[in-house]
Amino acid sequence: MANVSQDIQDMSITSLESTFKKLSNAYKSMTEKGSNTTVVKKRRDAVKVGLESLKGTWYGEVFIYDKEVIITSKEILERVMPSIEKQIANAKEGSSQKTINERRITALKLAIDSLENRLK
């Protein structure tokens, strides 16, 4: 994790912050409509834990989650990866959607690695 360039760090943090915001907005919207929010809430919370883990690793920010939350978050983030990889495969080369999802995959992989390192 220490040999990740500043550019990749910045892009990963920005990507996860954006993902968290999107999931938060989706959660709010679904709650207002009375929809089932279980999956969105779990993903939102897992992204938040992954984001805070990266910020803790790279910027020395406080990370306060216990082992159970770390394991759960890591598993949820791992389960999200295949759907994003599928979106990348279907996206047109050079499209903004492909770029966003490629950055998201990088950010998620780094967050998963960061969480895994906290379990050692």
C-alpha cells in the first residue's frame, strides 16, 4: 500500500467519496419512496469504511472500526467488483463511464487491500 502514487491515492479517495455520495443519495431517495434499502445501505456503509481505511492508511486519519465491521465491509466490497467489471467490459473504449468505473475498481481494490491489512 505504501508504493501507491499520490495521483492514484487522490483519484481513489475522490472515487470512493463520489461512490459514497451516490449511494447516500440513492438510500435517501429509496427511503422516501418506501423501497427496500438493505443492499444500498450495506454498500454505502462498506464504501464508507473502505474510504476511512484508505484515509487512515495514507493520511493518518483515525480509523475506529472493529474486526467484525472490517470483515463485513471487505466482503461487501468484494461482492460489488464483478458487476463493475462487467460494466467496464460493456462500456465503449474512452467513454467517461469506462474511465469512472476503472477508477472505481482501482479504488475498491485498494480499499479491500487496506481493510485486509487491518486484519493481520
